[in-house]
Amino acid sequence: MMVRPRWVLALLLALAIAAAFAVLGHWQLERAIASGVVVERTTELVTPLTEVVQPDGPVTQIATGQMVTTGGYYVAGDEELIGQRFNGETLGYWVVSHFVTADGSSIAVARGWAEDEGDARAALAALSSAADTATLDGAPDNYAPTTLTGRFLPGEAPELPDKEAGDPYAMNTVSPAALINLWADFTDQSVYFGYIVDAEAATGLAVIDSPIPVVEKELNWLNIFYAIEWAVFAGFAVYIWYRLVRDAVEREEEDAAEAAAAAAAAGEPDVDDAPRSALHPANAHAPAP
């Protein structure tokens, strides 16, 4: 049965389909392995901010954790206190300022950390009242140009404060989308959708612990699942051919059995069932009574 031309052709077709599924499974497996390869990044090489990320643009994975530098000035009075911030294993507060780069774009800068809320608010008040006398092109006359160096991180999602826990206006995330609504005289200027953790601390604050980002090597399990699926499909293609052949064999056996039963029912004599006397030579020529 299986060596009949049509079943041989069907087997070749099933094997071709299985091979195609195997190729697709191998491709998915390669994708899963490639996604787990760690790309080495020189995050500690201080790079100009504009070469890492653009204002009003998305924050890419390669930009996250990169040490950057940029020139500009701090806008006194636009400082905010951010709670629930760990420095190592100690919970405390960040003071975040509004920094304007030389090209007029705004970015949030984490100036430093304090464990005690009172110390953090004192440092915030000192920064808010600071006034410089040097000038920067395009900046107010009372702001001094400065060079900022720190680690760039993507902005965090805004979070609604817990009104029952205390201050209903307290902030616990560094969200550019929320901060720009609090910065004075901010209208439609360009803004970075991330923030910089200053490598140095402002007066009265401690340097924020900003470790080197660790990129974990993790396989893409979705691609592995697809690879397994393609392997199952390849086996299923051959199994369908086997079932079709088996069903055809069973069908032919049933047809043969039905044909034999129909012949017996029609009265056709069977040599094995005929009486022996009818087959004896003497009886074949016996005269009729």
C-alpha cells in the first residue's frame, strides 16, 4: 500500500512541508539566541548628551545608563522634592532641578539625596534662592553657565500620590511629563523624556548612588515557544500522511470483507463447504431412480 505511487508522492510532499517547518523553527531558535546576546556598551565613557538622545525623541535602550555631559544653566525655583528614593539600601529623598541646555531644551536633573526630609527641603530652599551673575546666550542674565555631567536615565511614569499617607502633592517618581507642569514659565520648549543623575551633589546633599547598569542576558522565550511549535507542526505533517495511509488500508480491508460477505449471501458455492458425496466420481454418473 505504502509503495503505491500516489502515497509515495504524498510522503514526499509531507516531508517537504516538514522540512519547511523545521527551517522556520531553526530561524525562531536563532532569533531567541540572538536576543540573549549581551551587547557591550561603554556606558562610563562620558558622551555629549545630544549624541546619546535627542529632545522630544524616544529614549533608546542604548541610551539608558550612559554617562553624558552638557552645558547650560539651572533654573532656580524649579526644584522639586522626590520621595521614596533609595541610596544603596537607605530610603530618602531626591532634590530634582530644572536644567536648560545651551540649545534651549529642558531636562530634569537629580541634584542629590538626603535621608531626612528636613535636610532635603533645606537644600531645596537653598537651591531655589540661588542667583548667579554670569550670563549664557539665550538665558536670563542672572543665570551662570555650567557644565553638567551625570548618568542619563529614562523618565519614570507619573504616579498619583497617596492622599491618606500625607502630602497630596508629594511626588515619588521623576516624571518629565509631571515636572514640566510645575516648572515656571515652561510653555512649548523642547524637553528630554529622561533625566540626569548628577555625578556631583549640591550643597547639603549626598551624591546619589548610580551604579553601572547591568544588562542581563535573557533568552526570548516567546521565540523558543514558536520554535517548538514549528517542530510539532513538522511532526504533524508526517503523522497526517501516516493516518491517511492507514485509513486507506483499513478501508480496502473493509471493502474486501464486505465483498466476501456479499458473495456468500448470493449463494455462490464454496468448495470447502460442498458435500463430499457430490464430489465422488461414482455419484457423478449414478442413474436417476
